[in-house]
Amino acid sequence: PKITYIEYDGEEHVVEASEGSTVMQTAVDNGVPGIDGDCGGFCSCATCHVYVEPAWIDKVGPPNDDEAAMLDYAGNIRDNSRLGCQITITEELDGLVVRTPESQH
Ligand code: FES
């Protein structure tokens, strides 16, 4: 599945993701700036905060409980905020677009 990451300044990175990976891991594996994944995907650092493009919100779904609690620490959260390590890549998400917060750059 293809995932597009857009930096706060509009620079786009389109990468081919593996099913079963996550939005965070895919960014780290491909050197996409703005997503660090410091905790390794354990929902405890919030350095993988992304904004899901509104058109994709329904497919991606809302944050889980642990994630919502962690997002409270992230700052600059919006209605479409998710943690990239908590979004698992599936074929259904082919074409997904997420934006990275300016504070992570
Ligand atoms: Fe740490 Fe997502 S990688 S919360």
C-alpha cells in the first residue's frame, strides 16, 4: 500500500508500505522526516503524532484508549490526530495521506 506523508511545509514523501507494518515504522524505515518513533511503537512517546487527512478519518478510525491518553501529552492535537505507531497498514489504507506536525521537525 502507498502512504503519503506531508511535512508541515508541504513537502511530500510517497512510500510503499508493507501490510502489517505501521504508519510510524514505515516512516522510520524510509527516512521520512517528522516521525521519530522514539519508544519503538509502544504508544509511550508521542513522537509519531500525525494528522490523518480528513478523507481518510473514517477508514483509519479513532484513537484507542491508551493512544488517546498519550496524545494528551503530544500537544497541538486536533480532531484528526493519531499516533502513527497505532495505525496498522492494511490494503484498505492504500493511498492514505497523513501530515506531520511542525513541532516534530
Ligand atoms: Fe512512541 Fe508511537 S512510537 S508513541
